[in-house]
Amino acid sequence: MRKILFVFAFLMAANFVMAQDSDDNRFEMGTIYANASSNFSAIFSDETLLNLNVGGGFFLMDNLMAGINFSYIDFGFGDDTAIDLNARYYIFDNIYAGAGYNTDSEVFYARAGYNFFLNDTFSLEPSFVLPFDDGSDPSLSIFFSAFF
């Protein structure tokens, strides 16, 4: 966990060092956002885990986005789908904080993340998720995102 947090902090610091055009506002009203992520793990037994996530959002005003994510999880012995309703606010440059609600587990969560832009449109988006539920653990995730 400590290594993951170090990599996350390093990526944030590296992006601060890179010069950015101050007139380029990717988070302005009317921008459309899309993201995707996936993971696959096979345990040497009868269990297989496949998780696919896609989502999108719309900037209602500068720096404020409302979004929705769809998830499909295959446990090997069954599958599940979920919808997340979320909102985020870009606090400073590429750093955001937000909150959401997962309709499957019926859990509210807080999310903080960072957009590490690969070019003017695409970014890698590591984020930290803190669920407000006693049975759920905090998690780190990385999305591939696009801003149109």
C-alpha cells in the first residue's frame, strides 16, 4: 500500500513540474467526460474475477461534473452489475474531490483523485475511494479517461 501511495504522489508531483497552458481549461462547462477500466484475476482454483467499468459525465459548470459509472463483475460462480451516481469538483489544477452512491451495495463514498494528462484529451486517473460503510475497505483505482 505504501508503494502505491508513493507512485500516486510521484505522478502528481511530476505533472506539477510539467508546464501547462493556463488558457486550456479541460474542466469547463459543457465538457463531456468518458472513462474506462478493467481488471482480471485468476486464482488457481475455480474462481475467476473479471471487472469491467465504463462511465461518463458532463460538466454542469466550470470544475463541477456530474457522472454515472456502470460496472460488471464476473466472480466465476456468478456475476453482478452496479451503477454509481457521482459528482466531482476540481479543486486545484488536475486534483479533484467528489462523492458518489453505488446502487448495488447501497453505499455512499468519497473519492479524491488526480488527472495525469497524456495529451490534451486523454489522461490516466488514479483515485482513492473511501466508502462510508463498516464492511467495505478503502481502495485505489486507475481509470483511463477522455475529455471532449
